[in-house]
Amino acid sequence: MFYHLLLPFKSDVSWLRLFGYISFRSAYAAVTSLVLVLIFGRFAIAWLRRLKFGEEIRELGPESHKSKAGTPTMGGVIILGAVFISIFLWGNFFNYYLWILIGATAVFGALGFADDYIKSVRKNKKGVPARVKLLVQVSVGLAAAILLFYYPSSADHVSKLFVPFFTHAVADLSWMWIAFAAIVVVGSSNAVNLTDGLDGLAAGSVIAVASTLTIMAYLSGHVNIAQYLKIPYIPESAELTVFLSALVGATVGFLWFNCNPATVFMGDTGSLALGGVVGVAAIMIKKEIFLFIVGGVFVLEALSVIIQVVSFKLRGKRVFKMAPIHHHFELSGWPEQKVVVRMWILGIILAILGLSSLKIL
């Protein structure tokens, strides 16, 4: 709103030029979403509690989690609400990429909300049927990929596969990139969803990954910087910095309430949407493999579930005491806070490793 209302008057009032700067709007988008969550978060939590949107704790989980039963869930509405308000104030709605990201976020958020509603209100622990959930996720991933694939400004690079530490594309996937991109989006959404099992674990991990992608979106959207760093230049992608900054700010604010002991959980409303945002942003700026590195915590969580299921079906034995792997560490005697902080540390290390790939070769 500010971009469209105030920037046209920059010739009359010089300081209004600030609203044309990505860095300025990104910084204030982050601050706006953070402040919104901190101010209105406790009211939203009270509202969720009155509506009895409480978390259902599975019986086979660690005993320490039994006390969390009834803690308000669907906290993702707090994050998404703050992000959308912030983007309304600071976004440039002439940007093609921004609209794709907004649409994907809204659909993933709605899917997560429906899942949380069925589990919490209707007391159906299965939530949205797995096939329906996967169908929606795949549809969003394919839609985002197709919109990017056929966008004229993306024609030169969209189907190319870039690998960190290599300055040139290693392959051109052509139309197969659409399927590959959809897999990245769906995998990212589900991986974050699996990670959301301990107080602050998913939120803190998302902050590390989204912050890294924010930096990469800014660099990729500036032709001179991209050429100097030898990364693909993505015209118009710098605007993603504003959205991702708002997301980081809102998630930091949410962590204030979500850290141990959590007074609210993000639920599928938050985890499916945050994972989806991360995945869509990554395919937009050609950081699909980069996401695999910086999102290593999510990859580890997802792989632990896959390994556990495959091992049990083939061998009749479990590899881990419980999957996802954060529960394995808990059942091995690690306190919940130690598991979370160590995962955060791992996430930060992986983010640094990802950023270290810039300008190496």
C-alpha cells in the first residue's frame, strides 16, 4: 500500500524515494510483522483457547508431552495474519512473483487450518485425509511451477538446475523441471510439518532457513550483484525479500510464545504454510539444491521417518526409538530444550555453509 500510495509523490517529497527501495521495505516489513505478533499474539492465543482449539497429543509419544494436551494450536494464523498485513502495507503488488507466493501461502495455510480444525474441533485425529492433503499440495506445487515455467522473464533460467559451489547450471531439465519443482515444494511443506513436534523447533529452524533465502532473494534480484557472485540473476525476484522478511519477523515474534514451555503451537496451519513458502521461494530463485543444504534439519527429520517406515516394512524392525528423529533423541534421554537448541545450532551451521557457497569458484 505504501509503495503504491506514496512512491508516486517522490518527485515532490524526496524522502518518499525510500519506499522504492527493497531494503527499506524489507526491514519495515519484518519489524511490522514482528510487532503485530508481539502485540496481538496473546489475544489470539486467548481466542484460540476460548474456541477450544487444543492440541491432541498422541499416546505413543514421550511421557513429557502429556502435559501439553490442550495447549492452543492453529497458531499459524498468527504468523500468516501478520505476514499478510505486513505485505499489504509494504509489498509491490505489480510483482508477478509476489502474487504466486501469496497464493501458495494462502492455499497451504487453508489446508493446514482445515486439518487442525478437524483434529481439534471434530476430534478426528486423522485430520484431512492423506490423499486429499497430498493432492492439494501437489496441485499448488505444480501450479507454482507452471506459472514460473511459462513466465517470459523466467525463460532463460527456469528449467536449469544450479548446484551450490558451481557457477554454471549442471543440467537443463526442460519441462521435467515442473515435476521436480513440485516435488521440492511438497517435500518442503511436509518436512517442516514433520519437524513441528517440539516447542520452538520448527519456528527456530524456519527462521534460519527463511533468513538465508531472504539474503539469496535480494542478491539474485540485482543484476550486478548476481553477476559478481556468479549466481543466476532472476529479474523481479528481489521483491521476494519483502515477503520473506515479513515471514521471518512474524516467526520470530511467534517464537516468543512458542518457546518452551509453549503457550501456543503453530499446528498444520503454520507448518504446512511455512514449509510451502520456503519451497516456493527456493524454486523461484533457483535454489532447489541450496534448500536441501540449508534446510538440512528438515531433510533429516523427513529422512528419519522414511527410513523408519521402510525398515519396519522390510525388516520388521525400527531404526530409531521413534520418528521423527527429534523424538528419538528425547527417548534417548535428551531434555526437550537440549534437542531444540542443538537442532537450531545445526540449522545455523547449515545456513552458514550454504552462504559460504557464494563466490567460491
